Amino acid sequence: MHRKLKLFVVASLLLGTSGALAADIPVQYSAVDVPPQAFAQSSVQDSYSTAGGWYLRGDLNHHWSQVRGIEYITYGAGEVAPGTNQFTWTDLSGAWSLGAGVGYQINRHLRTDLTADYWFKSDFRGSTSGTCASGDPCTSSDWSSYRALLVMANAYVDLGTYAGVTPYVGGGIGGAWVKWNDLTNETEDGSWVHRGGKGWRFAWSLMAGASYCLTDTLELDAGYRFTRIHGGRTFDLAGAVGPGFDRGFNVHEARAGLRYSFGGPSLNCAAQPQEVAFEQPSYEAPAPVYKY
């Protein structure tokens, strides 16, 4: 009897000690115990995209042309010797132009487009010097005008967007269909009308400017374009003078227009994802409960 009582007391003491030791061990929590909201990242706005897109553009421009010289052939009449001569001075007035095009935004820093611009009439004034039929030196008064259609393939580098403003630089190559109107040449001996020349010429351009986001699909574009148009025929033979050939044009152009992204938000104007620093939530284990 006493033996059984001793065994019962020893067993009770051992069970109580193991329970106290178990209570001292803190509860461990696994990753599955952490609420899913703790790992949620900030959502990216639906309008943001990293893919390119197509756009349409329209421009209203004003340009100033400088003819790089005009030469003409003389065949000898009176005291005029055969050979070549050139205009002593030339001047072209400024004129307006309209443009349109379609392009593709490849990524946030590179885009291309194909444009066509119609340059309205730019008035020409000039003068030549020579010898009149009397043998005395004389000068002429000449007037005409020209207009052109410029077709260009362009590429641009966008330099980053800052508060909705995206500066850019670019260049293009293409062709210009130039049409001179009839040239009137007047001296003290009389006046002559030379039929104007026309035809396609090689052209290239350099551009710089900036766009501003009006909406996520519409941008205001303003900039400057320099265009070099190669030479060609200016006028045909009349009397004993002609044909004449110009050496081409240097054209300075102030441009303003709109670009509309019809394939979705513009990469430069779409809302950008916001990076939010993630903080690991801290959890404290509950205080241990001791059982006796």
C-alpha cells in the first residue's frame, strides 16, 4: 500500500514539472498565420502601360525661306555675252503651312512618324545686273513665288517627362515637290515672263521642341524645324535668258500642333506606378500561460 502511494506522488510531481516547462516555451507563428493584407503591394493604375502606341498629329506652322542663290544661262543678245550669270540679290517672304502625319511611340524615349506639310505661297523678289541693248549697264527687277509639298520620315528622342513636359530632338529625310510660279523679269529694254520650274528634290530636317500633356491621350507639341531643300530648276528660257536654277533653300520653321494617341494612353502622359516601401508587420507572441 505504501509502495503504491509513493509511485502516485512521484508521477504527479513529474507531470506537474513537464507542464510548467511546456508553458515556458513561447508560441511560434508560421507565415500562414500572417494576414494576406500584410503582403499586399500598392496597385498600379490601369492607365499605365509600357507598350508603344500609334498616334496622329496635326500642325500649323510658319516658315521663312532663304534661297541659296540662283544662276541662269545667257545666250547672247545685243551686248550680252553668252555664258552664265546669277542674281545679285534675292528675298523670300514668310508663309504659313499645314501638316499632318501618323507615328508610333516605340518606347518612352523613341518614336517615329511620317509627315506631309503643304507650304503656302512664299513671294520672291530679286534682281540681276547686266548690259542693256543701249550698251549701258542696267539692272532688272524680278518677281515670282514658290510653294512646296514636303514629305518626311522622322525619328525623335524624347528626353524624359517633367511635370507633363517632354523635351525632344529629332531628324528626318524625305523629299520636297517644289513649284515656282512664272518669273517676270523687267528691265529698261522691256519685260519677259519665264515659265516657272517644278519637280521633286531631296530634303532633310533637324528638329527640337517639347510636348505637354493635355490629357493622357492628347499632347500639345511646339518646336523648331530647320529644313534643307536641294537645288532644282527655277524658270525656263524666255528671250535670250534661261533656264535658271536655284541652289536650294534653307527653311526655318516655327511649329505648333497636337498629337493624339489613338491606341491608348501616351507613354509620356499615362499615370506612373507609385512605389511604396513595404514594412514587415511585427507580431508579439501572447504571454505564456502556466498550468499547475
